[in-house]
Amino acid sequence: MINITFPDGTIREYEEGVSGLDIARSLSNSLARMVLSINVNDELWDLTRPINQDAAIKLNKWEDEEGKHAFWHSSAHLMAEAIELLYPGTKFGIGPAIENGFYYDVDPGDDVVITDGDLPKIEKKMKELVSQKNSYQREEVSKEEALKFFDNKGDQYKTELISELEDGTISFYRQGSFTDLCRGPHLADTSPIKAIKLLSLAGAYWRGDETRKQLTRIYGVSFPKAKMLEEHLELLEQAKLRDHRKLGRELELFTFSQRVGPGLPLWLPKGAELRERLENFLKKVQRAHGYEPVITPHIGQKELWETSGHYAKYGKDSFQPINTPQEGEEFLLKPMNCPHHCEIYKFKPRSYRDLPVRLAEFGTVYRYEQSGELHGLTRVRGFTQDDAHIFCRPDQLKDEFMKVIDIILYIFKTLDFKDFVTQISLRDPEDSEKYIGTDENWEKAETAILEAVKAKGMESVVVEYGEAAFYGPKLDFIVRDALGRKWQLGTIQVDYNLPERFELEYIGADNQKHQPVMIHRAPFGSMERFVAVLIEHTAGKFPLWLTPDQAVILPISEKYHDYAEKVSEFLKNYDIRTLIDGRSEKIGKKIRDNELKRIPYLLIIGEKEQESNTVSVRRQGEGDKGVMNLEEFAAFLQNEVESQLESI
RNA sequence: GCCGAUGUAGCUCAGUUGGUCAGAGCAGCUGAUUUGUAAUCAGCAGGUCGGGGGUUCGAAUCCCUCCAUCGGCUCCA
């Protein structure tokens, strides 16, 4: 007999060789039906794998990540089986469970192309296979056997994977006619997989390497209940309604023009209004934190970026130099603002007493992103960074870094961004070629970030190696869009390299020259990306202080149209933007209902209101706020905006 | 850049196997209506069917090519 310890601490005795499924059955039949995988001493196991010693276990159901993982991983194998039957000779890459479903990378051979239209066929085959209730069987194999098996099959992808594994750690899983190299765990059999949907198809380089073959990646999702699939698909549909590209057009915030060029957004009046409100908000915050605004041109001599090191690294893949009538003269559209700001720092000798110098600019930059990378407003070729560079003494670095963290957290809080991830991006220790600067400088910069983050008590921060900028490590703030894709917004980067390259200095208390440290930072990241994510987070219902049109004026008949115009003009003086409902408006547009719903205030005017120089105020979703004269309303609204900002 | 898909009026979409297939709704314009809030009525106007080539007696429909967009991959200063 062996002792099995449950998560709640209770211990029960079982026969040696008992399986997770046996244990679940011993507790209740319904549990046995719902359980999908098991943790044995914190290792993920199959339910059917025998337990031969005392162990602490946890049974994983659908609700547990580990349960879902096994479910989707098994679904991936099932899909592979279906594909192998439909496309004999297909070779398989990897097929993992992912956050929302699973995929498998397959190589059906050079003459075979799998397209969207084939997905239903594969789906159907999978469902057939499910009904066979094949079990997933684990088998430990030697490296030699494993290599031989896939060599016979001619699957070079699997043999490549196996050759990197250590003998004695290799296992196969079989279900039906399909055998895969796999660590597991898997479901006991296919029967729980009740609902399957293959979602999309994409090319994916083998092992993520651009120089290697591109396999066909098939994405799918599966569920234990048909209803759950329906709900999942419904959720995806809902998310599409919040897509910033759709709302951006509907709300008339921004557009693109093929004639202007891909990735070059055109901000429409309302979008520009929204953006301006955001910029003003940030300017106010920055003023309070000792930042000084600067303005620099959109181009600069190529030499600037040769000095910074950017040209050597990105020159070929950038917008190419601008030539002038002067032979040999070359300018670049600026892909970043740092060199310009460095030159501003150098404008005059700096004393240690002057530091930190914080130079801020909404700087528009141009980067030639790969065509396939462009994405609405989140990835564009011309965008405006809410950029600033802080030049400080080494002893001020940690404190300055922490202050920037405060600003970013404040802004995220203000805009109600709760679901963000913070990530420390360090260099890849294996690949020093990718980075400029000395090891010593990198050490210092990385240590500074780690210390600042620690001092801030940021616990959930993730450390990623190889994600650093080529000139320095950074702390990134990452937010998800409507469809769950991650986008980096705020960023803070520590840089010892540019100060060196630009020979920045200050005179210390010892009357000697010293080199300042530079912090690059952008709380929004870029106005474009930030607005995109903001649109998706708010579904186009912006907070009052940001919303482009804060009130809609409704004259109940044409007679009051002139008065409506007057009200609108009056409120403009208070920075309150209004729309006039067009039903009674001879010239003008009728406001669509869904648009009207997004405007927070409704001002109704009729005879009574016109005579008394007032408006009847309604707040969307809250009802009547009473009759107010125009000054009162302006004050009321401004008050609301203030209190909204203060309550943050 | 790579893989797959898509591209018909400002927007959302119909257009079966190539032969009145250039259509509808919304938006727009012109009249009428004057309404205290999820679509007032009538009429008009809108498109080299993404661009260019080709096949055909005939192409929105088939083929080639370029462009843009979408889903991914790679990239992301």
C-alpha cells in the first residue's frame, strides 16, 4: 500500500500502481468523468500512469490550467492523426497546447497545399476519430529506438528534436494509428473531446528560424462541451466588435489611405481631438515631474545614427537616406529621437547640479516595418512617441527609474488598464553580437533595473532574456488587445552606451568630467498604439475627460436650431465639444444611434430652454440631471472631469 | 519579407457553373415632415467590380502579375 496526499492535506491509502483515474473513481464517478490530468509530486502525469510510491497529488479538471493543457495537447495529437490519415506522408513539427487552444506545425510535402477550405475536412475526420474512443498510451523509448522509428517514417523534424534529447527521458504517445514524440501528459482517451473547431492556418518557420523551412501551422480549439465552444466563438465575435480598426472608422478617429502609403495613419478631427487630450494630460503630469519640453526636426544627418550605432544595425532595413542637391549629403527620417536629444544635452556644459535633465518631446518617428507586420494603429511606419530622455548621475539612476515607474503606473491607473504585464527585458547572454557596449555597462544597467523594480516591490514582473534593446536593457509594460494579443506600451530603458558614443558629460563636484547615464522612456509607448489599445479596452466609450464629443445637443424642433448652434459655440469656449442632433438640422448630419450612445451627455432644448437660456441635461445611463443655464452646465461638466481625474 | 485568405458604391454585403450582373440596405443629396430619443416619408445621385496584363464572340466571375488588407510566422531601435 502507498500513501496518497491530497491538496487539502488528507492522506489516503491505495494499492501500489494505482492510477490517477483510479483515485478519482474512488472519490466519485462524476469526478472521474471530469478529471483530465494529474500532478504527482508537482510533475504533470497522465491519469493512467501507475503511481508506485507515496506521493502528493492534485487532480486537474477543465477549470485547472493543467487540465486544459492536457485536453488541448491531446486535441493536437488527434488533429495530427486526422492529418496523417488525410495526407499520408505528412511530417510533423511540434504541436503544443497554447493559451486558447492548440496548434500543430505540419509539412504535408512540397506538392501538397493545405488551405482554409480543408479545415472542415480535417475537423470532420477528428470527430470520427473521437468516436473511436482511442486511448492515449505512453511508452518510454530509448533514444536509439526513437530515432529509428522516425527515421523509418522519414520525419526529419522529429529526429532533429530527438537528437537533442537525452537518452532515458524520451517517451512516445500513441492513440489510434498515430504515434508522436511527446513528454505528455495526455487524456486517458479521446472521448472527452466533444467539440472541435479548427480556426486558422498560417505559415510558421521550423523552430522559429527565418532561414529554415516554413511549415503549415493549423490552429484549433476544443472543449468538453459543445456549449463551451459556442460561447468561445461568441466571445471571439464580441472581441471583433471592439477591434480598434473597426471602431476607429465608425467613430471617425483615424483612417489609412493607399495613396499615402501603408502604415501611415491619418488622424481624423475626432481622433486628433482624442489624441490631443491624451497628450495634454501627459504634458501636465510631466510638467509636475520636472520634465522640460523640447522640439526637434523629423530628419537629421545620417552621421547622427552612425554615431548612435542604429545605422549599422538597422540602416539596410530602414527608410533609405534622403539625398539633397548637395553631392554626398544624406539625411535620415528619424527612427528615434535619442540622438537629437543627446545633441540638446550637449548644447552647453552641464554641472552635476543641473542633473537630472529631463527632455520630453512628442516625437514623430518613421520605421520601415516589414509589410506583413503592419497592423491597424498598433504597428505602423510613422508614429509619435511620447518620448523623453533623462540624463542623470549614476547615483540618481535608481531614483529616477523609480519615478518613471510611478508615472507609468499612474497613467495606467488613470486609464483603467488593469490587465498589464511588466517585463524586464535583458540581453541574451548567448548572443553578445546583437548588442553594443561593454559587458561592464550592461551589468550596471541591468542591475539598476533589477534594483529599481525590487525597490518598487513589483512582484509579478517577468524577466525575459534576449528581449533587450540592442543598446540597453528595459522594463516594458505590456497590455493585451481585444483578441488577447500582447502589445508593448510603456517602456523604460537604461542606457550607458549612447552617452559614451555621443561623449556626453557633466562636471562633477570634484571638478572632473563624468559621464551621465541616460534613461529612455515612453509611458504610452506611442500615441498610435496607445489609442488603439485604449479604443479596444473602452470599446469606444472613453472617459469623459478624453472623449472627443462630450455632449450631443438635441433641439426638439427646427425652430430651436439657432439656439442649439449658440449653445454649441458657447461650450466650445470651455473646451467642451458638442454635436448637434441632425433630425431638426437642415444642414448637417443625422447622428446614428450607436454613435449617440457613446456620447455621455444629452442636452435637450425646446421653447422653455431657449427662453431661459438653459439646457435640459441628461447623462447617458443615469437619466435627468435637471435644467441648467449654460455657465452652470460648463462648470458642472468641468467639475465632473476634474473629479474623475482626482478620484484616480 | 514568408505562408494562407480576402479585395464589388463612404459603410455592411448580394451577385449560382463566364452571357441585361453592375444590385440592396445604411450613410449622402433634394423635397416633405418638426417629433423630448434604437431607424419619418418620397425622390435623386454614387462603382474602369483593388491596378495592370491575358484567355474568350463575351470576364466582377477563369489565368498571370502587381498593390492593399486580414490571420499567423519572422521582425519590432
